[in-house]
Amino acid sequence: MRTLRTPDERFAGLPDFPYVPRYADVGDGLRMAWVEDGPAAGPPVLLLHGEPSWSFLYRKLIPILVAAGLRAIVPDLIGFGRSDKPAEIGDHSYARHVEWVRRFAFEVLGLTGVTLVGQDWGGLIGLRLVAEHPERFARVVAANTGLPTGAYRMPDVWLRFRDAVRSAPELDIARMVRAGCRTELAPEVLAAYDAPFPDESFKAGPRAMPGLVPTSLDDPASAANRAAWERLSGLDLPFLVAFSDGDPITAGMAPVLRSTMPGAADVDHPTITGAGHFLQEDAGERLAEAIVTFVAAR
């Protein structure tokens, strides 16, 4: 597997993101980056980002979680952020991304009692880990995400997005993030989302991810995701559904998760108003407060 590594100088001067990166070998010759803050003995909160962002997305949440005594752990998925980037689209698969995060969370860090926070692909990966390793988790927060099996048609807006990513001669990462926000992002914030990708050769991960979402029952990941739904629907882990009110891609999953997950019963599920797909950008503080309240209560 040929891999690329973004030069460190690309990440100089990141706004409101002073955290020193750490690195772990997650197999296949790949180095995964992560940042963390908070007490080492505090309840661990694993915050997983999605397409095409990186741990920078959670910068508004980390201080609030830490102030509540939580240990915030925020990795960059392989192919994103400071993590190594397999150079070919075909090097990416759903199963590989699940395994890379599993190795990081359980073999490298040895995490238990985890609160998962998953948005976008962070949920697609994280919910699989919860289903396959429930003994490692204490609770789940799903934020603008889901676990598609290919049994139902994806929203038209997402299908257009997938096709645009496939066909674009140049992939404008900052524009993709900006399009998923309700608020205006400062130039330095947009630059931070572009930072991991010096040129098109670094973008195999963002180009690959839309094509890895199961859209038919014969998709390579469909059977594993169907099995995950069966396991999750039998778990009583406390489950918070914290979706925004402005994400046409994932909105339909909120009521499904609330009604299917046993641990979602009798939970006050917030709707994060005035926020788009990237609710961490639009309303990160409110999402963080919802997480803190949930952890304290459950």
C-alpha cells in the first residue's frame, strides 16, 4: 500500500486548536494521529469525525468536555487530518476503516467505559464498533449519522453529492465543509480543513468514502451492517440522538434510532437548532453541553 503523509508545516497556526498530536501504529504500515485532553482517569469520550473533515471539527467541544472532567479523545481517520493517507481509492474499504479505529481505540489505548460520539462516517464506523464490542462502551451519542445497509434508497441530495465527488477533477474540501454548515466559516477555518490535503494525490480518502456507503443489499458492507443493527437493537446501552434541524442527508435516521435503540427510551433527545450537517461547527458548544448532561445522567 503506497501512503502519503501530510507535512507538519501544513498544520501551523490552526485557529483554536492548540493540541499536540499523538501518533499510533494501527497496522498495514499506517500511522493514525489523534489529540486528547482532560484527566487521564476521566471517563473517555471517543469523538469520531466523518467526510471530509478531521479532528479539528471538534475544537469547540473539547474544552467543554474537559471542564466537565471528561477525557476527550479525537482521532483522525486514516486518509484524513494528520493521519497517513493511502494513495489509492481502492485501498479504502468500510471494513478497513472499522478495523483501523478498533486497533487504535482498543489495542493502542485499551479504552473501556467509552462514550462514543459519532457524526457522519464517525457514526458509520463507531456504531459498528459498539455492535461488535459492546463490552467496551458505556453509552452512545449519534449526531447526524446512521448505519445504512442498502435496504433503503439514500436521499437524492446525498446521491448527487456522491456523484459530484466521483466526477470532480479537483475536490474542494473547504467548499464541501462550508456547504454542510449553516453559519459562515472564517477563512482561517476553511484553510484548516484544506490543510491535510496539499494536492489531489492526498485526497483518495475523501474521494473513496461516499462510494463505501452501502446502497444495495449486495454491497460488501451490507451484511455486517445488518448484523450490527440486530445487535444494537438488543443492547440497553444509554443512547442519545442529538441531530441538527438542518441536515437533509441524515434527518430521516433520527426517528429510526430513537425508536430502535432500547437505550434511547426515556432519554431527552435534543434537536440542535440552526445547524447543518456539520453541527460541530454551527453549534458545537450546544452539542458538547448535551453530551456532558447525558454522561452525567447515565
